[in-house]
Amino acid sequence: MPPADRLTLWTFSGTGNTLLVARWMADAALELGIPSSIQHIDHRTRTDAIDANPGSLVGVLMPTHGFTTPWIVCKTLWRFPRSRGARAFCVATRGGLQFGRVFTPGLAGTACFLAALLLACKGYGVRGWLGVDMPSNWMSLHSALKPAKVQAIGERAKPVSQRFAHHVLGGGSWWFTRNAAYDLLLGLPLVPISLGYLVLGRAGLGKLFFATNACNACGLCVAACPVGAVQMRGERPFWTWDCESCMRCMSYCPRQAIDASHLFAVALCLVMTIPLLPWLYGAELPIWLDWPLSTALWGLELAACYRLLFWASKAGWVRRVLSWTTATTLYRRHKQPDVRLKDLAGAFRPIPKRAAVKDPRAA
């Protein structure tokens, strides 16, 4: 295959990991004299201007969510125009960790493969895929890594990312590697988990977020959310069904006022084991009806529980209880060196004057 004439990197990044990989690949294109650009995937993304002509190379970069492709990326790829000879590749960042001198890989699962399938359906010539280990940032579960570990993991990921970019930009393909085999072999058994995550799990994780008493209703979480999932209702932020748990709001809140409630997570698991319609669970229904109906009932329970939590959290003492019963109040927030909030939010809505943030760390 001839080398690419131009490179466009379509990037969904919550806290900066994936954006940093996109920058490394753009630098690799610059070394080869190939013009490149980075476009953000968010809820305002327009796909009608995508260059799908021969000679162009389209890169799709995303974090791994639920061992698969984030829902917003799936929707965006489905809206891509049909290819007129363009080539493409997929990159998924996965949560790597460091323990002493040992670096442990994350798992992208089916993230790259699902994205590649969607691109192939649109007629793009997929040239390869890659899982890149970047610092794990799932702060609903664990504290962010120390800056030294973030730096060390990034230093290992950069040459891998640029070697892949050089190869694909030069016209090569990147298919059957140990990297791809690792993700595919371990990701396929997790497909039911990934499907459950896309249908309902991501919404459940998004509903764990709440604003503590430190919140001053600045509105930054609303303005910066890449999927438009956060709304201000009164003086309190409200997380809608669109939340992708990308951790941007939690990472960049200038007052560290956003946490994930572990108490609510436990309560939710208990409540969702209670059927809304007990007679239904004793009926013998075909699987094509039982699974969607059960999912719908779980969704109703989740919606009711979260609205009750949101209503109750208007009281300061409830917010204090939520803060005392979650470990995230003690967690370090994830920040990528040299990545700022304004770098992440490509089409980011300006914050209204009445909600302006005075804290310089918000910049």
C-alpha cells in the first residue's frame, strides 16, 4: 500500500490519556512529512466533513470502557460517511498499573475490534489496531496513580504508539501481533459483560457520581462534559443516562467536589435484586422477551433510586453521609502532564458569567 497523504485522528478522551497518544501519533506523522489533525469526538461532533477520499488515513482513538468501545464512539462511527477509498486504524488505551518495577497491562477487550468492524461496514480499509497501556484512571474504583508512575507508564507507551503510527502511515498493516491476540483472547469471554455495560452498566456507574458540600455550583462539570451528560438542576449537578464515566468531571473539578458513592453502589446492587413484578420472574418467557424486559425493569429501578438519591442529597447532612461512606474523597485525581482541560474540550461550551470559575486550576 502507498503511504498516506494525510492523517486525521478522531479522539475521545476523558482525562487526557488518549489525547496524549493522539499527539504522539501526530508527531510521528510530522516526522514523515504527513499533515495531520486531531478532532475531538463528543456530543457535538459533525461527521459530514470527514475526509473519506483515497490517500487519507483515519485514526480512531478511544479509552476502553467495560472492555469494549465507548458508546459515544460507536454512535459517532455509525454516522461516519461511507469511504471512497480511505484507510483507517483503531487504537484503544487501556488501564495500565505499576507495582514497584513491575508494569501490568490493562485489557482493551473488544474495543478495537468493534470499532474496526464499524469502520469496515462503512467501507474503510482497516489497516490495523493497537491496545496502548496508559495510567489507569478509573477513580470510582481506585485512587489515581502517583505522578511518577503516570510519567513512567507514559514513557513506555510513547515508543509503542509511534512505532505503530510510522508503520501504518507508511502503508503497512498491523494485524496479528501478541498485543492483538492478548486483547482478543481475553476479551471474547467478556463479551456478555461488555454488552451489559453498553446497555445498562455505564448508566449505573454514571449514577454513582454526586457533588459534595465543597461544590459551589460553578458549572465547570456541565461545560466540560464531552457527552453532555451533566446538567445543573438548581444548585446541584445531575448525571443523566448519557454519562460515559470518562472521569473528566471528577478529575478537573477545581474544588475536588465530585465523588462516586460507594454506599449508593452497594445499596443499588441490593435494590436491583428485588423484582418490580414478582409474578414475571416466575413466568416462563422466551429469551428474546425475558432479557429486554428484565433490562427495562432494572433501568426503572436505577432511575427511581438515583432520583431519590438526588432529591435527598439536596440536604447537606445527606451529602456528608455520602462523603463519609465513600473512599473516593481520599483518592488522588488523575492528571496527565502537559494536558489541560481546554486541550481536551475541543468544542467546549463557555461557562456562563454567573458561573465563572475563579480558581486558576480550572484552566
